[in-house]
Amino acid sequence: MQSRSTTVTRDRAQRDPSVEPLYRAKAPLRVSFAGGGTDVPPFPEREGGLVLSATINRYAHGTLRPRTDGRVKVESLDLGTALEYGAHERVAYDGNLDLVKAAIRRVSQLEEPRGIDLFLHTAAPPGSGLGASSALIVALTGLLANYHKLSLSNYEIAQLAWQVERVDLDLSGGLQDQYAATFGGFNFIEFGADRVLVNPLRIDPTTVLELESNLILCFTGATRAGDRIIEDQAARYEAQEPDALDGLRMQKELAMAMRDALLVGRLSEFGELLGVAWEHKRRLSPRISTPLIDEAYAEARAHGALGGKVTGAGGGGFMLFYCAPGKRHHVLARLLELGLTEAEFSFDQQGLRTWSYVEP
């Protein structure tokens, strides 16, 4: 297991064992380059999935402060909502912070529940295509594990986060986001019927810097909430529709090709393959693209982008473009004219981090 937890203690805590530290965690969001959809059941169980992704310096944050009254209080800074209940109370899933309730319940199965205050914040809205919801649950799972002194591996944390979303709450989606947020960095992730294997990629630092210099990440202003894109994609695969079948199988081939291009620094090839991956992803469901996405993609290509794609399931959210050297500013100017907003970023190589701190 990677070392991710640090405890900062000062003289005060050493003198007074009753002083509880403040517990914190952060997990990075991710951009997916190719393979998205092959991690969504039932495809990985039947044919095996492959995803190429990387985490970025936008995060889901969690802070935990112990309480002595046996109450649990949660505040979401993003949603502007809060809830409070007894630590031993079995609360209902009613649409109010259900992901948080389910994560707390999962960890409580491993350790006696206790009173806590939780403060949560994520740098992107749910459904925006950066894996924000999963990153938040990874951060919360790591935070609770650190507080309860549970020794969990990265695989175990990612699996718990996946169970919260896909099993406990029956939310549609794949497996990639939980593993990306937990492990961090550039990863080539394999999904099978009964296992997930995360293969970290050692990309040359100069290649990473050049990649950052030529990429644009921008927000369309809409999310995919309520579009049921993932369900539609899965149904088309179940029905053996040729476009859905071919599109998913090509995603696997493109994930391998793009991995190889990154490893040897062939970034122009990588950028062009990004566009090929998008064309095949659009075949999975007619709901994946929108008129704005189509226009943004066409205009970006016309102004110097070698390729681009929507970063998540589609229907809105963030778009990622790779630009030919010297063309990035032209592409960005046109995207801004269309009403998209830039999200500056760099790549994050560390994944989930947890720590605790006692004020001196």
C-alpha cells in the first residue's frame, strides 16, 4: 500500500492525550483519455475493460472533527446543505447527502460508529465528467479509515467507494473513477469479471509538461444529471447494437494505442487519437453529444486542435482538447466565444492523501 497518511503532533497533544487531532483528506479528480464505457457493467465482466486516465490538481476535500455527544453532523459546502443524526441511528436514503450517509454506514460496518463533524467540498459539480462524486467518496472513505485507524490498501479503499455508489445506492456508472482518485497519476486500468488491476505509467516529466502546455480543459456550463446516458449505453450493449459494440471495442484498442504514444512521447499522435476516441465514443449513445458539444469540437478542430473529447459520460460537463504547438491560444479564444469557460490545471501524481493535525 502506498503511504498516504501523515500525523502532525505537537507538544500540546503529547502533554494532553485527550486532545483530538483534526483529520483531513483530499482526492484528485481525473480526466479520462480513452476506454470510458468499457468499465460499465456488463461489458467488463464479459469482454474486459481498459481505461487510460490521469488525475489533475482539482480535488474533493474532507475534514473530520471528533465529537463526544454521539452525533454525526455533515455539511456540504457545494450543495449548501447539512444533516445531523445519531451515530447509531440507521438513517434513510432520501436524496439528502445519500452518498455521505452510505459511506459512513459502510465504514461503520468495520468499526464502531462515533460522533463526528464532517465538512465536504469538491472542485467540480457532480455529473461534470471529472469523477467528482467518486473522488468525494474516496476522500471520505480515506478520511474515516484514518480516523478509525483502519489499515486499508488503496485497492480496498477504491472497492469500498465503488460499493457505496454502485451497490449501496445502486447508482449507474463504471469502476474507473474510484480507482483513479485513490491511486492518482497516469494509469492504465484493467477491469475484469472479478478484479481490477491498476498499472501506473511512468511518463517522462518533460512529456507531462508538454502535454499540459498543449491541452485545454473547459466547462460547457451543463452537467449530465438526469440524462440517463450510462443506462442507455448499457442497454444498447445488451441489445447487441453494432454501433455500441464496435464503439466499446474500439475504446479498448485506442486506450492501448494512446498509452503507447504517451510512454514514448508521441504527443501529436496522442492528440489525434483523442479525436478518434471521441468519434467512437459518440457511437455508444445518441445522448452523449449535444449541439454545443458538436459546435465546440468542430470549431476547436478548425482553429488548431488535433483532437478532443468530452471527459465523462457525455451530455455536457468538461471537454478536453489537445492543440498543435502554437495553436492553443487560437483554440481557447474560439471556445470562450462560444461560452465555454477554461479550467486551468496540471496533472496530480499522488492520489488520495489523508493526514491529521493538532494545533500547537
